[in-house]
Amino acid sequence: MLKRVPAAGRRRLAVVGTVVVIVVAGVIIGLLRTDPAAAVIPLALEVNQPEPVTSLHAPITVRGTATGAKSLTVAGQPVTPAADGSFQVTLPHSTAGAAVVATDADGKIVTQPITTRAEVPRIRAVHVTAYAWAYEPMREDVLNMAREGRIDTVELDIKDEDGVVGYDSQVPLARESGASAGIYNAADALQTLHDMGIRVVGRIVAFRDRTMAEWAWHAGHPDWVIQNPGGGPYASHYGSIAFTNFASPEMRRYNIDLATEAAGLGFDEIMYDYIRRPDGPLSGMVFPGLTDTPTNSIAEFLRESRDPVRAAGAFQSAAVFGIAATRPDEIAQDIPLMARHLDYVAPMLYPSHWNAGEYDVASPNSQPYDIVFRSLQDFQRQVEGTGAKVIPWLQDFSLGVNYGDAQVRAQVDAAAAVGIPSFFLWNAAVHYHSGALDPA
């Protein structure tokens, strides 16, 4: 644009915003000037990953710097960075697949995943049934062990060996089948234990499930049940109809739904038990819909379950037979295959359950230290490279040999000797030798 100006204004220079105005012979000539503050800043994103957590329910803090960003989201949440591009956001918990996403004015996008390292802490736990928790004297015995610092974790049954769900589950199949029993209040139990700083592992007996198997068979879902070659329900020493079919999508979903519900309620971990086929000859069993081997199908179930369980806020583990390390196909528990989808493997190493001579131990039941020490070494080799830990189930009951403080402590010491400071104690009657465990 040209404009005449008085002579007095000739040969003057004025700066107006980003326009340089030169007045020559009464004519204004406008030239654009580059303003450093208006320079385009390249899009860049740096994310400082959160500190490691020992609970997937724990809050995490994400920090970083986003320069040149017109918009920024952290785990889907809009965030406004500071003038220098820095940001800090605290999320209620880690979430699978969460990311920081920065977008510039031209629509360019830079994404960085949020990779929270979650590690299972030390576990010193005892098994507690739904009925034991609901009975005050037995509950108080367990809580006293916690108060004394002898345990830091409680394993509380969600679904037991009969298929009974201990709390008032809202999972549709649990209600329709009559499995949801409401024996204890899950929210109250979790609050009581968490207020004491005690972690809670929820145990789900997966495919040994008399309640569901009987209901499914009579409700017109025979393919939900393991069958015999004649087309009837498979019978075993567990009962005439006790095992649901791990190859059934509906039965897999049922157990995963229970697991994610419990994780959402606040259980810190989910442990699957009876995550296997029945023991016995395969020739006597039929698994409707099975397209792979039982061993691969069980491992695949754990793969299907892990992401939903973790997204709901819980670690995932599985109780396995001691013999699984050497004879996996006898019960469809291949430890390396399963461990890839677990935070830890929990082998049941009860000395009374081993045959004489296993791991060159002449009398396992009378040599609790030796059998636990040697079998744990084998399980540690089995999980190498999988990312899973090994945390054993140890015997706190008498079967053939009287077990007291000394025998329980021997097993705990054997685990510690191979570098495992964690354990679960099993007693079906929920009576424990607390003297075997050192107080805090």
C-alpha cells in the first residue's frame, strides 16, 4: 500500500508490529519483518516415565516436555503445558496402552507410550476361605498375624473348589447359576486389609467348578462341561460332574469376568487355581470345541485374561502342580508357556504330595527343606526369559507326617535359600503355625 505523507515525515523509519515502515520522498513503503517470537517451533515431545509401582491400583505421575504443541493429551486427558512446554499429570492408576499425544497446528502428531513398570512386591501370605473370613474368630487369627508383621498379604477366595463365589458378584452367569453366595462383603474385607497395609490376592478356582458344571449341564449347555467319550459329563474323584470345559468361550469368559470384577473392586492380584485339565487319561475326556492341545489351550486362556485383568488393576498369577515342571502334559500345565502371561507362577510344593525319590529326595514329606529347595530351582529354570517370578505354595498342614513350626519354617527357609523371599501358606482349615514366621 502507498500513501503520501508530509515532507516533514520524509526519510523516517517506523516499526509498527511486524511491519517495517520506511518513508522515502513522502511515500510509505511497507516491508514485512520476521519477528523471532513468531518463529515456528518444531514439534517435540519428551516423556519421563513414571516410577515403578507395586500395585496396579496405585496412582502414577507422568512428567515431560511438549514444545510446539497446539494440543496435548496424557492417557486421553487434555493437558495444557506450561510456557516452556513442561507438564506433569497424576493419573489414578496405570492403564494398558496409555500414551502421551502431542499435536501441532499443522496436524502433525507425536506419540510416546506410558510404560509403567509394575513389579509384584514380597509376598508372605496365608490362604483364607470365604467362610473363614466371615467367621470372626478365624478372621481375627489371620489379622493378628498381620498385626504382628508375620504376613503382609492375604489370599482370599473369590471362587472356591465347589464353584461358590464368596461375595455378592454381579457377573450375570454367577447370579443366574446361583454361584454368587454373598458369604462376605468384598468392599469391607478389602478396606479392612488395605487400611492395615495388607495386600489381597483373590483366588479363582477356574475349571474345577461343580456349581457351574451342574447348572450348565441341566440348563442345556453340555458343551460348557468336560465330557466322557459317551457324551455324558466326565466323572472323576472330584465328583460326578465337577469340571467345566476350558475350551468353551463362555466358560473362559465367565472366569475372566469374575477376575476383572474382583480387580475393579480392589483386589491387588488374581490367582487362578485349577487352571488345568483333570488328571487322568486323555482318552477318557472330551473337550467340546477344542481345536488345539489342552496344554496350549490353557496357556491361551491366560493370554486372553492378562490384558483385561491388568486393565482392571490387578496382577495375574496361577497356582500349578509341582509335577508340572517335569510332566506338563499330565495336567496341561506347561510352565514356560503359561509363565509368559503371568506376573508369577505359584507352584504347589507340598512335601506330602511328592513321591519318594522325586528330585533325589528319599522321603519328601520328612525332608521339607530338601524337596522345596530342589523343586524351586527347577521352577526358576522353567520361567527364565518369561518375565515371571516364582512364588511357592508351602504346606502348613499334616498329612502322613506331623507338621509344626519347624517343618513350616524349613520350607520358608528353603525358598529364601534359592533367592525367593515370598510364599503362600496353605491350610484348608485356615489354622496356621504363626510361630514359623518371624514378626516384623
